[in-house]
Amino acid sequence: MKQYSVILLILLTSCQYFDKKLPSEKELLQKELKSINWKEVDEYPSFVDCNKVDGKLERQQCFFQFLTELIQEKIQADTLSILYPELDTIEVKITVFPNSKIQFEPLFPKDTGTYDTVKIDSILKSRLVDFPKINPAIKRGIPVKTQFILPVIIKVE
């Protein structure tokens, strides 16, 4: 009789392992979302030529260098340097959307009383068109929107 009571006791105590509550889908999703660093992407935006470069950091540098050179080339022979000879650099907020579209927004310091910001914005937007296809940034296998600020040199001496 003692043998049966020991077996029954083992069966009764082992059932507690099956009573554990499993987390819900929402709880698991929230936990996963909190663990993701949303300020970094897995792959930066890139041009086709930069895709050949190995390494995440090297592709990022290739993208920024290629983009900077393209922008400077497009505005190099423009009226900005004639209209505003004292203006040598403009910061431009660049947005790359998941559908590969790109948007440029010049950023001006608060004390831009001597500059016609509307005119500068208009000139930049008219010149900064017809870029090669940009592959958007990737986060966890999904194309995402990215924004960054790039200093654009207007006056090259």
C-alpha cells in the first residue's frame, strides 16, 4: 500500500508544471517591441553602387559620401553662391521613405534674417531632383522611413 501512495503523490505534485500560465500574444508582442532599438536600422539606405561595398559601416559611409557629392554637384553652378556669398553651408534634412522616394528640407538657423529662406528652399527643391534610385533602410526585413541631417557645402573654394 505504501508504494501506491508514493506514486500518487508524485503524480499529484507533477501536475503543477502544467498549470503555468502562458503569456498572451499581446504580452509577447509588447515585450518584443520594447526590446527593439527603434533608433537604429539593420541596413542603412543605399544607392546601387554602395550595395557592392562590404560591411554596414562602409555602406553607410558610401551612401552619405555619394549623396553629398550628388547634392553638391546639382547646386554647384547655382545662384545661391551669387545671391548669398556669405552662405557657405546649409544643413538639409533628408527623408528616405520606404517606397524609395527622397525628400529634402533645408534647415536654417533661427537668425536667418539676411536670407530669403523661401527663395533658398525653392532653389534647392528645383535643383535636387532626378536622383538615382535609393534603396530604403531596412529594419527587421521591412523597408522603413529614415531621416538624417546632412551639411551641404555651397561655396567650394
